[in-house]
Amino acid sequence: MSILVIGGTGFIGHRLVRLLAAQGHAVICMDINPTAHSFADLGGKVASLRGDVTQFDDLMAVMGKVRPERVVNLSYYLGSDHAPHVAMKLNILGMDNCFEAARLLGVTHTMYASSLAVNGKQTHYGNRPVTEADDVHGEYQYAKHKIVNEWQAQDYSEKFGMLITGIRPANVTGPDKVRGSVDHVNLITEPARGNAISFPFKDAMRCPIHVDDICEVFARVLMAEKPAHRIYNTGGITISLGEIADIVRGYLPDAKITFAKETGGRDASGNYMIDNTRLVREFGVQYRPYRERVLQIINDIRRDNGEPALEA
């Protein structure tokens, strides 16, 4: 099957490209910076092309050339500090370009990344997991753009009968994540490098999920002929920064991790209790234990530093 991954050299993108190629698909990576990640070791199994999703002609030229059966859009700005015009161009116009090109070229299934950010703070929902049917309360730039993306997908689906599916990743984690929500990542990677690190609140809550698990979710849903729902929560593990620190210290007893305050972060935390029942029931998704993922990230950093891996 031919699959186009837009933003295919990014943090999630290059891993998804490799996973799909390993499954035997013909994968085309389109990115404004196609050299950010090399697929040369795959021996021609992946075609890497330059293209700017904010430029409709660019996107149509690539899609018209490769004629993908399925498309995944992972091209967006993480965070909310971007100039409004710049962020709108990529996050909103870029997504519309993707949907419109898929419509014109008859793409069978289009997927895109939404985010748990659409839900806003956990306090909107109380002490319960949030489902895809709940109202959204995202308040900042990135969250608002993802809310619009979900509406864009619904609008195209209803008016043109397109199959468009969104995934709401939780707090994605991995050794090379440097943008967006990164405190839960830095809490692992910096001690693994031997660096001290400090955070404001020990009770700040997160819902981490490893980037490899996110890629598996995208791959499974992408291959479905007709997913039962238009949007899926990935979920993750509900955990505080203090609890993550305890796990890290279990592997790195000398880790220098400090918190300014014991409490005060929980109520300010974004959505951290997430119901992913529909994803699990429909696609049989299972995630490796979070402790194993923490060790995996520590060992990724140690390997890059030329140090031996730690045992479980």
C-alpha cells in the first residue's frame, strides 16, 4: 500500500515512516526539511521528498506524483508561543490543504494528529477519565488549533463523504523530544546525562505515552478500512512528576532531581486522566509498562553517550 507521511522527518514522523516501511508498505516522506532524518539505511524502501504543506501547489505536486492510497499529516507547530499568522498558516491552512488535496485525489483514508490539549485542564472534568464525547475546553493557541482541526475533519467528512480519522496523543515522550510538553521527558533524559534538574511542583500531573506506542496506534488505525469513530484518545499513564522522579531514581540512585514545592501543580495541570476504551476495544492496542519505557529512554541516552545499558 502507498502511504504519504507529511512531516515524515519529525519526532513522530520518522519513526512512523520506519514502522510502515517495516510492514512492507511503499512509504513516501514529505517534509519541508527532508534531510532532518535519513532513510538511506532502508535501501530505497522510502522516498523522501521536499514539500511545504502550507503551499497547496507543493502538496498537490507531491501527491499527484506519488498517488498515495493513504495520507498521514504530522506537520504542525508544537507549543503556543508562535506568531499567530505563522502558526495559523501551518496548523490550520496546512491541515486544510491536506484534506483538500486528499479529496481531489481520492485518497482512501486520511489521518491527522490532534492532541489531548483540546480538553484543557483536568479540573474541567473532575476526578474522572475524559472521553472523546466530552466537551473540549482547550484555552491556548495549540489547543485551539487542534480543536479547529477536528472540526475541519468533520466538515470535510460530512460534506464529501471522506474517511478522515484523528488521533489525540497524550504527553508523548521519547529521548529526542525537545518541543511541546517536555518536563516529563527532561525529568528522565537530564539525569541520564548526569545533569541536575529542578521543577516547580512535585504534584504536577502528566499522562505520558512513549513515541513508539504512538506510532503503533497510527499504523493500526491507518490500516483500518473504516474506523468506527472519527477521533480516538491514545491515553497513557496518569502520573505525577514526583512519581516519575521516583522511577528514575530507582534506575539512577544519584539522580539530582529537585522540586521547589511539594504541592500546587495538580490543579493547574492539563488533562491527565484519559479514557482510551474505544481505541483499545477496536484495535487491541496495548502499551508496554511505563517503567520499561523510562528505562528504555535512559538507555537511549546512555548509548548516545557511549555508556553501557542499565539492566531492568
